[in-house]
Amino acid sequence: MSKDSRRPKTPTYLAFYVLFAPDTWRIVGGVIIALLLAPQIVRPDMSLAGRTMIYVMVAGIGWAVCGKPAQWIAAGLKKVILGKANR
């Protein structure tokens, strides 16, 4: 049994886990990119399924592009919030 599995899963622990996870920021970046770029790609005559697929594909591309920036954001938040305790 690992050390983390014995830690109580409090709301504060879960909030910081989500805040410090690079994947959280990759998802946020992908959604933002999809919201900004997909409306320019979607045609008015597209079906709901087609529009949804465009948004999902652009979000996936955004997720992939945001890898390094997400790591920088997560590391920066750890540094700012945790300070020297993170070292």
C-alpha cells in the first residue's frame, strides 16, 4: 500500500490535487482553444453531430498543444502556493 493511498481524501486535498495536476491545465487549454477556434471552422449547415465532432477534435488538438505550458502552470502554482515546502 502506497503512502498516498492512506491519505484521507478531503475536499482540500482533492482541490489541490486537481489544481497541481498538469492534465487539468491541458484540459482547460484544450477547451479554451476549442471555444476560440471551432466556431470559425463550423459551418451553419452542419448537423449537431458534426459540430460536436469539430469541437471535440479541436479540443483534442488543444490538449496536445498545451503539454509544456500545462507543466509550467502546475509547477508555477506549486511554487507560489507551497513555497519552499515544494523543494
